Amino acid sequence: MATTVAAAPTHATHAHTGLWSWITTVDHKRIAILYFFTALGFFFVGGFEALLIRLQLSHAGATVVSAQMYNSLFTMHATTMIFLALMPMSVAFFNYIIPLQIGARDVAFPRLNAFSYWVFLFGGIFMNISFLMNVAPDGGWYGYATLTGKAYSPTHSIDFWAVGLQILGVASLAGAFNFITTIINLRAPGLGFMRLPVFTWMTLVTSFLIILAFPVITVALVELMFDRLSPVPTNFFNVAKGGDPLLWQHLFWVFGHPEVYILILPAMGVISEILPTFSGKPLFGYAFIVYSGIFIGFMGWGVWSHHMFTVGLGPLGDTFFALATMLIAIPTGVKIFNWIGTMWGGSIRLVTPMWFAIGFISMFIIGGLSGIMHSSPPADTQQNDTYFVVAHIHYVLFGGTMLGLIAGIYYWFPKVTGRYMNETLGQWHFWLTMISMNLTFFPMHFSGLLGMPRRVYTYQKGMGFELYNQMSTAGALLLAVSLLIFLHNLIRSIRKGEVAPTNAWNGATLEWATATSPPPEFNFQKLPTVKTLDPLWHQEGPKGHKIDVGGTDGHGIHMPNPSYWPMFAAFGMTVMMAGLIFGLTLGVPGGLLFVYSTYRWALEPAS
Amino acid sequence: MADSKRPSFPLALIAFVLLAVLAFAAGDAATGWAQSSTYPQTTLEPRSEVARAIDDVLDGIVLWVIVIFVVVQAALVLTVARFRQRPGGAPARHMHGNTTLEIAWTLAPAIILAFIAVPTVKVIFDNAKPTKGDIQVRVIGHQWWWEFQYPGKGVITANELHLPVGKTVSFELESVDVIHSFWVPAFAGKKDLIPGRTNHLWFTPEVTGTFPGQCAEFCGASHANMYFKVVVQPQEEFDAWLAQQKAPVAPPDSASLAARGLAIYQKGQCVACHMIDGVSYGVVGPNLGKVSTRATIAAGMFPNDDENLTAWIRNAPALKPGSLMTRQDMSDEDVAALVAYLRTRR
Amino acid sequence: MSEPIAAAAGSAPVVHDDHHYTSTGQSSRKILFWTFIGSECMLFGSLIATYLIYRGRDKVGPHPHEILNIPLTSVSAFVLLMSSLTMVLALAGIQRGDIGKTRLWLAATAILGMMFVGFQIYEFNHFVHEGLTLSTNLFGSTFFVLTGFHGAHVTVGVLWLWTLFFLTFTGRIKAGNDLDVEICGLYWHFVDVVWIAIFTLIYLLQ
């Protein structure tokens, strides 16, 4: 157990250094690292956008940025954080952890996995190129018709947004297909569904939400693109020809609400791993946590119109969607109580990952409660489109998802690098984050209830909004400091962190059973056989079952060959899609490269 | 390894300071909530039955939310404090769950939600009652200003909605371009103005005064600059206002500056977009028939004084991003004449 | 659930042959493909929903009943249905190890698919001459985008079938490659089923 080698030599035949090895890699662990740093980069881009937003709102009538730029900033802040930071950061965890947690040597389709990553990277770059061309998307991340129509958004800003989201959708879908298959089909012998770690469960639920929700926004975006880009434009959202702007809202939120759970469920999974480990006892109510996660995922399909309480659905529609929304509070509550139950009676080690997990619960409660406040349509008609809702989503997405993912970073860092992150810096990071995020987001409840609409680049003097906005701005600056501390800790610890044993925290799940940290390329020399939940905690005693994964000798184990075709296919596809905006000179070569690379990929030997 | 390290004390101290600051903010807000003078657009000071019903629902929810917040956060903090690892502390007790507990904490939120759901549904239906109203107003959203029509009364105005106190007013909400949202927090929740659809809303203002409203659905470049005011007046003042809005305006004296302004108005681009009954019939911009009875210009951005009006006519997009009114290259004299003419429109 | 493999993994010092191990015993490619089809259902479901929501809301014609040619489309639907039959025969061929039959029925399926696409091109062309384009009204927008998406799926399927057909000559598809044909067949049947839904909802239930 105490093999403390930071980078153990393995018998893998594939090159492990140099840029080319990263471009051609199909190893889920290296793809995870690519995902992680790319998502982190976009997270800082989105954070920078947020700081500009906060500076612009620091006093009435400020002129830090123009109205036009402000509209682009809030659009791209949300789009970036959702599609380029939080989702791919979750996918980084799926990639690294899922095969390890289920005792597999890789994902089911390693090259498809590489393809997902490259599509995500190119899609993210594509969307941000719009800033350089001065046509950054400016219609809001939800892009309501008819504002996104050609008549009201004549530049390419909305085209960049729509095409960019289509590209990113491909990445998400390909990844989700892969993880569903991996989890269904590559579980170690004996690892039945009700023995799966909760993180794996939540990944499975999230992946199903992705494959069912993304096609809906794909269709909505196709309709928008036909309206905008077709030489013979369609009328989907053309009111003059009978098109209905509400069709867009329905399609968007049928996607958009499951998307919220796509963002939060992985973090809930991470928390459900961390709490038992540091409480030294199994997850309380495992089955209830799993079922409530499935129930939340299922109910996520029946509540989309609670984003539309002000459009005039009529009292029956409002009532139905209000009650369905309130119902979701129940499984959410069940999860929170079970997490607290997990800690109850434990011996809680208060280290950074655990602090962030506790912080997640505490902050998520606030986000959940403000959510209940606007599940009631009458109350929502006053809160909708105000800063109150901005406060709510940030308690859910920052206080929830982001804190959960940060907890996961501290937790699994020793597995990925063989070293711990620095604990003192970690604690500074945690406490500064808690202080600054509350300073940033809590006052938004007040500014919202006191009448400040969201998505306004300025406000008038005498409305009483200054104080709360200045608190938020100060908090945002402090939050930036805490994130810099985190970044420093991360980079420093990769090289200088305290060396960790393979089971760095006495975890119970299979990822902690690998022979080394980081694990050998093939993960497990022998596929482990699992007989219980929390297998690493049930190895001793007469009923114990020793988990044996062999050593570091990979001789004779077939691992998939590296390939650059996924990258070329992804690049070709991105260029092809860009051709939708810029014409055939891009579209045709891109399409040819895409088709050619796909054929080469399909026909090359996989291993 | 690092298990023994404690949270840094300076940070815990800062956390307390933050709590104090937030408490101050909450206190400030709480006292401020009773004063629309400090927060003119507050949602928490209802001035109509409709808004009060909403506020009552919210109050009920807030009560429950505070209770849940305190109980659950306390449970979390106490659990962490009590079971944190310390020298000589008890080892972790392995237990996998407890079905009775699970049922209890499934039922508890369900019961609380029922307490929230019942008044919610009641208010949904109460506030959606179709109402003819004592007075009807058609609200038409434009990028980025408000058109208010009083059907049957022959009055069309912009950005300043006059209503008689104590009379139920029913609105028809429409849009000519993109989605906007009509919002006067003192009187009602938001209702969207959706192109191709007509939405309905009603309320009964209970007090006189001036109440701010604002577009609450992102509608493009100057979404932030789409304000309006609701002026609630005693019936006789309202009737006087209606009469004034309808009263014909005598053409300016032919030798006056205003007469020159009228000529410029008729020659220039103004007529393409603006309406002045008997003079021009544009429908893109606000009706200017009684423009000088209004307190502000540019959808509530600026006081309606000569200086602002001059600057606006010269270069509207510089004052209001995206404004559809283009910059007018006119001599100072021409602009002054135009302003003089518009000042006769009262 | 997988006793023999579990036993093997338990004793042997290094297991070399476990990289074909799967928890369900099914091929991962097949599971992936079923999830893909689930996703495609939502795609076509959303397109069909759009069509149904906009049905009858047109402000100008041509309206569906004025222009849709049910007899003609019944023929093309029949052609597509027959292609599902030939697809089944192609799969049966490779399962029996009869590469000649596989080749024959793959080609037949592809040709029937091309006929269907031909019918659709004729139909689109005809509609444009009748004055129905993407721009004409809501019916034009929803009809062309929905059926066009389906046609694009058929086209991809045809390319896939011809690819398999040619790979039987290079030796890449040979006896034992049942799965390659089976998955292509899954796709083909799915596209066929979608057409039955579209045909019923657009053509028959006007």
C-alpha cells in the first residue's frame, strides 16, 4: 500500500513525453489532465469576464466597458462557465476517476474520448475567437428569440454562439455515450450497480441527461441557424410568418433545466465520495442517495417552464410547474440529510477536501432555499430576471458545483500526481473562498429584492443599489485572490507537494487500490474482483475480501494505440462548422478533412 | 499527514467580520424595506392587492426558509464540531443507514412544501382572474421605450403611465420587436411582452405617487435604459391629464422660432419615425404630440429639459447605446428651433 | 454475473485475455449504439414536436393537404421498408458466413436507400416548383427541415452501407464481422422507423 512513487516507470510501450504524446494520447488519465487544464484556463477567462462585469457595476453610471461589451461579457461569462469550465471540469473527473473506480483499464472508446476533448478545445477556441473579431455573442446564454433573429442581431455574434454551442454539444454527446457504455459494460467482476461508488452513479445519471437533453438544444439551434444562415431563411422564429418566440423558450429550457442537473449532479457525486472517506464511515443511506439522484435527474424533465413563469402560461401551467419544482426539493433534502448523517458518529478529519465538501453542503443549502423561494410563481414574478436569481444560480453553481469540484481536486490530486496539495494554502483558499463568495453573492439577494434587474450594464443613482453592488464587487476581487492562491498551490504541489501513499486518504473505492500514484497506464495489472460496497474497507477479517490488482508490470497487457485521427477529425469538424458562417471556402476543406479523418480513424487498428 | 492542522485563526476572524457586515446589510435592507424613498423599485413594499398577495406568499416562504436554514446549518455545524477528529476522540461508528430516519426526512420537507404550495396556488389563480378593469391600457414594447395607449380615450403616450388611484386597470401587453417584460414592483410581478402574442395583467393602485418601472427581460443594447414611470393620481387629476393629452395644440405663430422648428420637423427625418397628430404619422419612435408634458426623455434616462433634448436630437446613440434614432447633423439654430417647436407640444 | 472470468482473474498471475471482458457480455459498440439511438429519438422527437406545434398556424399557403402526394410517398415509404428487409438478409448472410449474400444484400439495401433519397429529391424539387420553399411559411420551414434531416440520415446510412460493401472486397469485412453489419443494421432500422413516424404524422394525419 505504501508505494510512494510519484511517477512510477511502467511497461507501457507508448511514448510519455513531448507535445506529440499529448496530441495522440488515448489514455483516459492524460485526456483527463488535458480536460482539466483546458477547463481551468476557460474558468479563469470566465472569471476575468466576471471581474469586468463587477467593476462596471461598482457604481451607478460607470463606464468601465461599453453597453455592447457588457452584453457580450455577461453572455460569454455564463456560456464559458457552463459549457467551457464547469461541464468539462466535471468531464475531467469522469475521465480520470470513472475507469479507476469501476476497475477498468480505460474507457470503452479511448479514441472517441480523445475526439471529445479535441472538439471541446476547438469549440471553446472557436467561440472565443469572436472577441478578436469584435462580434462576441451578446444575446444572453439562453439566446431568446426574437432578439437572436437576424433583424435584431445582424452581425455574426449570434452565429458564433449558435455554431459554437453545436460544436460543444458534439463533444458532450460523444463523451456521454462513452461514459454510459463504460459504466454499463466495463465494471470489474462483481461490481454490481448497487456496489457502484456514488460518483460513478452520478456520472451515469449525468451522462443520460446529456444524451437526452442535448439533442433538444441541437434542434433549437438548428432552427435558429436555418433562420439566420440559410440563403432561403426559414420562419421558425419569424413572427411575421407566424413563428412563435415561445417555441424557442420551451425547447431551450427542456434542455436547460436538465442542464442544471448536468452541472450539479457530478459535484454531488464528488461530495458523496469525500464525506465517507474523511468521516471514516460509509455513506449514510447509500441507496437513498442513489435513488434521489436518479429521481432528481428524472424530475428535471418536468419543470422546464419554471423558467417561464412570466410569459403567461396561464394558471394551470404555472401550478403544474410550480408543484413539480417544489417536489424536487424533497430528494435534494434527502441527499443533504444523508450527507449530514454520514458525518454523524464519524471521526471527521478536517482537511481541505473535507472543508470544501462541508462548504458545498452549507452553500448549496442557501442556493436550494432561494430556489424554493422562486418555485412559487407569484414570488417568482417579482424575483425573475433580478439579481435575486443571479444570487441563486451562483450559490448553486459556484457554492455548489464549483466548491464540489474544488473539493474533488484536493481529494484526487494525490492520485493524479502522487503528491498532496499544500494544506496550509488549502485552508487559506477555503476560508477566503467562503468569505469572498458570500460577500459577492449574498448581497445580490438584497439588490434583487430591492428591484435591480439582471443583465443591465448600468443603473441609475438614487435606486439604493450602490451599497450592495459595491459589496459584491469587493467580494469578487477577493474571490480572485483566493483563486490565485489555489492556482499557486496547484502548480507548486505538482512538483513540491508532500509525497502521498497510493491510498492517500484511506478511501474505500477502487481508484485508491492502484499499484502506484499516478496509476500505471493500464491502471490495474489484474482486474480486481469486488464483493461489497466500499471494497477497500472490507479487506480484513474472516469475511474480508482482499482486493488484488497486481503490480506495475504491464507486460502482455494490450492498451490502445495512440492516434492523431481523433484530433484531425475534431479539427476538420470545427472548421466545417465554421463554414456555416464563413462559407464553403472553410466548409468544404473542413468537411473533407473530417470525413477523411473519420474513415482513417474507423479503419486503423484500435490496439 | 496534515490531519492535525487547524483552520487558520485570522481567517475565522475574517469570517466573523464578514458575518457582521452581512448582518449590517441585512439590517440596512430590513429597515430600508419599509422605505421606498431609499429603494424606489423595491419589491417588498406592495401598493396594490395583487402585489400584496405576492408579498404575503413570499413572507410565508421566507419564514419557512429561515427555519430550515437555521435548523440544517446548525445540524451541519454541530455535527462537524462534535464529531471532528481529536486526540482521544471516539472512533467512527460504522452504520449504513436508517429507514425510519429516511422516511422522516422525506416527509418533513414534503409537509413544509405543502404549506408553501397551498397559498401559492391560491394566489396564482387569484391574480390570474380575467378582469375587464375600470380602465384599459395597451402597453407596447419597443427597443428601448414603452408605448402606452388608452383605447377608447384617444390618447397615446410614451414612458410615462398615468393611472387614477383606486381604479382597477387591465393591461394588454404586446411587443413590436423582441421580448420585453413589464415590471412595476410596487403594483405587480413581471409579465412579458412577446411579439405575436398578447399578454394580460391587472392591478389596482392604492396610493397616489410616482412609481418606477423597468424592462425586466434582456432586450438588446440598451435594455438597461428602458425605464418608465407610473404616475398614480386622484381621479380628477387623471381626468385633467387625459384632457390635456387630447387637447389640440395650436400651430406655432408663423414668425416664431417654433414655426421654423415645425418646418424643420416636417422637412427632416423626424416624420419618418414620430407621430404628431395632424403633422406626421411615423410609428417607430415615441408619439411626440404631447412630448413636453412628459418629465423625462429617452425612456426615463434624462430629465426633459432643453439641454438634454438638444443633446438628444444631435446625437441620440451617443447618449443611449444602440438607439434607433440616428445622429442628426443640424446647425445649432435648427436644433434650437426644433426644441422650441417641441416645447409647444404640451 | 461473470463467474468464469472472475475465477480466472482470481488465480492467474497476469491475465492477458481480459481486455475483451465486459460486464454485460454485450459488445460495448452495441451499447454505445443503443445510447446513440436514444439520443437520436430526442433529436427527431424535437423536430417532430416543432412540426406538430406549428401545424395549422400558417398565414399563407401552400398548406399540407394542397401539396402532399400520399400515393407517391407511400411508394417511397414502401421502398424504405423493403430496405429494412434486405438489411435483415445482409445480416443473416454474414451470420451464416456467406460473404457473397452479405455483399448482395448490402448493395440492395444501399440502392433502395438511394431510391428513397431520389424520391425525396424529386418531391422537394416538385414542392419548390409548386411554390413551397423553406421561406414560404411555417409548413415549408418545418417540413423541409424535418424530412431533410431524415433524408440526411438516410444518406449517411447509404454511405455506411457502401463502405461496408467495399470493405467486403478488401477483406476488412469477412465472416465473423457480424457486429459491423449488425450495428449498421440497427442504424438503418432506426432511420426506417423514424420514417414511419414521420409518414404517419405528416402525410397520413393531416
